[in-house]
Amino acid sequence: MRGTAIGILTFFSMLLAVAAGARSAERWAELPAFPSMPAAKTSGMAEVNDIKMYYAEYGEGDPILFIHGGLGNADVWGHQVADFAKDHLVIVADSRGHGRSTRSQQPFGYDLMTSDYVALLDYLKIDKVTLVGWSDGGIIGIDMAMKNPEKLTRVIAQAANVTTDGVKADVMDNKTFNDYINVAGEQYRKLSPTPNEYDAFVKQISEMWATQPAWTAADLGKISVPVTLAIGDHDEAVKLDHTEMMAKQIPGAKLVILKDVSHFAMLQDPAAYDGMIRGAMAGR
């Protein structure tokens, strides 16, 4: 009888392990909550170009600038800030029109958003950074590598594209991606100085997405700073073969495929994500 009971317990333990494994294997299909941000060393609103841009700084050491993706805000980086602030100066900000930052009637464009971040670094008196960019943030990083390489030690761009056809046509049919759009809208209404204008903001930025970026192989071939391109193996938005093409066209670029994660890798597997960043910073 005792042996039978042990056998049943073992059987159920195996079932639970298999179920847990299945849940773990499908983490790319879930959108984890944005983590809590640590207390900032300094934060404020910098007047850059024609907007007021929210920023926050954490820790001390060699500077790292984290740039979030479209519709989001700096708080997506909570896991990374907690890790890298232990041994680096970490800077995060809300891109124009996103989160706590204001926007103007000037049309959105990646060159304009890049110039905002260059102006922010000047405002903070920071000469050079490692730039970690996700999605639109990665595109801004690549833009800065072309236009302002003197500001960069290196670029680590996750889920970026360099032409509009690098984005999957069915991205808006994906549940996880739509969950993100809904969460971004909720956060916008909580954080933005214009909380009732999310639809107008989305319309403005969608006009940029329809035509940008539009860089050629010749444009990418001029990049001289070290670039690491990362993409989740289940990315809902950006095509893997597009990222592989980018890695061939950017001189010396390294490609990292993140396992069992999607467009939202920094939330789904922060330990591996942070390890990827540290590997890139060490030249691996």
C-alpha cells in the first residue's frame, strides 16, 4: 500500500514537472508585468529640442543608456536597472511623447528622436555611453551609430528593424503584442502630462512607422561602432531573416538569438537578457 502511494505521488510529481516545463517553455506567449523601478539617484525633466524629456539616473560607473520601445516607457527596464546599477551609471528616459515626456506637433521621426537623446546626454554632461535599445529604442541606437558615433561606446539593439518590411505583416494579430499595446495605453494614461491623448499620440507615431526606418546597405555599411543585434526566437514583430541581414550589412556586427522569448525578452527572461548585455560589453 505504501509503495502504491509513493508511486502515485511520484506520478503526480512528474505530471506537475511536465506542466511546469510546458508553462516555462511558453513564456514567450506571456507578457509579464513591468517590474518596480529602484529609487533613482536623480531624475527630472530635461528641456531638449522642443519637448520636456523625463530621465532618471541610477548607480555609478561606466554609463549605460537604456532606450525603450514604441508606446512604452522607461519602467520596462526595471530588472536591468536593478542589475546594472550595481556597477554602472544607468540612464533611462521616456522618448518624446511617451510616458512622462511631452510631445510637440512636429512629426515623429527616428532622426528627431535620436537628436533628443543626444541632447539629453549633453544636458547630463555624459560624453559616451553603451546604448541598449529595444525595438524603437534599438532603431534609435542604430540611427545614433550612423549620425553621432562619438556618443557611443557600443550599441546593443534588440528587436530593431532598418526597413519597414522587417516587421511581420501579422504582428497586430498576435495576442501578446496586443496585450502590450493595452498595457502601454494604461501606463500612458497614468504617466503622461496629456493622459487623454493616447489615440492622438498613437496616430502620430504610426505615421512614422508607416515609412521609417528606410536605411540602405550603404547606410549601414558606414557604421563604425561595435554593434550587437539581439532577437528573441519567438519575436512576434521583427523577422529573424531581417535581423540576420542587418548583421551582415553592419560591419563587425554580432548576432545573438535569445532562446524561448519574444519581443519582450527583457521581461520574460531578465537573467539571460542581462547576461547577453554583459557578454556584448565584454566583446563576446
